[in-house]
Amino acid sequence: LKYRGELFTLKFGSIMLLLVNVTMCLIGLTPYGWLMLVAVPFFPLSHVMNPVLVAFATRELPNDELGRLSGAMAAVGTCAKLVAPLLSAFVMRRTIDGPFPSALYLVAAVVTMPGIAL
């Protein structure tokens, strides 16, 4: 991917993230757990765009603002790591014994949709 350029890598990562979300929606809407195996290759491939996004952001900011960018990215990541287990526990508790036990995957797909839009 290095030789294709940053824009290609960004598009490739976005497409992989879209495939992850589509697969998560399918897992959430169907009772077939084996669909998770379909999504596994797309998860790591969707993360190739993160370094490119950081590179684009650092090129656009002046040097004295890079620390603020790094702090903001760390704060958002920390908030996500705090909220995700709470949300997943809440959804699992409400849906695991009901007719829709795989609703967690559907919620995960919906929560990550803004990342595709950005």
C-alpha cells in the first residue's frame, strides 16, 4: 500500500471500514454467527487509514498545534474505550435472552457509521 500513495490508502481503509459495518449489520440482523468469520479480514485492513489521517492532519497544522492534536486524539480514544464496554454491557443485558441476541453487532455498526461519513 505504501507505493500506491496516501489517498489510495485512505480510500482503501474507508472501503474496508464500510465492509466491516455491512458485515456487522448482517451479523446483527441474522442468526448466523459464522458471518463473523467473514468480517475478520476486514477489521485490521480498516485500520490502515489511521496513520494517513494523522499525517494529513499534521501537515495542515502549525508545529505549535501538534500537541493539541495529539491530546485531542488521545482524549477521544480514551472516551471511546470508556463508553464502549458500558454500552455493550447495557445492550447485551437487554437483548441476550430476547428474540434479538445479536443486536450488539447492529449497535456497533450504527455507532461506527459516523467514522465512514467523515
